[in-house]
Amino acid sequence: QVQLEESGGGLVQAGAPLRRSCAATGRTVRNYAMAWFCQAPVKEREGVAAISWSGGYTYYADSVKGRFTISRDNATNTVYLQMNILKPEDTAVYYCAADRALRRTVMSGRGQDYNTWGQGTQVTVSS
């Protein structure tokens, strides 16, 4: 059974960059799409970015396009989220997730596509 361990969260100032990592252990995720979700207080969880198993297809929420970049290293079973030009409204708990389907190529921010979740890590952007 795969487990996802996130790192790289914390407190940053607006405009600063932050890089999140998500390491999968237990089994390889190289054949599964991976994604990042976020949940702010009193808001529903939403998909931020997703990447296909090969890295050839990606999805970004409109709110992060041009600022965030998702990438993966299948050799190390790790997914990254580079967060640039951070804004206070990016403040949320961020979760890494692994797809339930094998080799999906149509990426989206739908939570029901994913069945394995990390523990979530707080990202706070101060103004």
C-alpha cells in the first residue's frame, strides 16, 4: 500500500517562492497520475495541479496558472509543486494525492479521481 509523505510547507511572505515535495513509499506510483489539492478554512478542497504518470499531461487550477508548476521524478517516486509569486489567498493546507486509475491521461482537479492522500501540510502566506 502506498503512503505519501509531504514536505516543504511553512510560513512565507507574499511574493516569495516555495517548493513542496511528496515522496511515495510502499510501492511505486510511476504508473499513476499525481496531484496537489488545497483546502482553506471554511472552503471545500480543490484541485491545484495534476500530472499524468508520464509527465506529459498536466492540469492547473485557474487561480495558479502561470505561478505554480507541478513536476515528477519517477526514478525517486517523488512529485513536486513549485509555488511562485505566492499570495495570501494561497494560504491553505496542501495535500498530495495519487490517482486511483492506472495511466490516466486526462487530468483534472476532481478529488474523486484520487484514492491515496498525504497527511496535508499548512502553507501560510503573509502579506
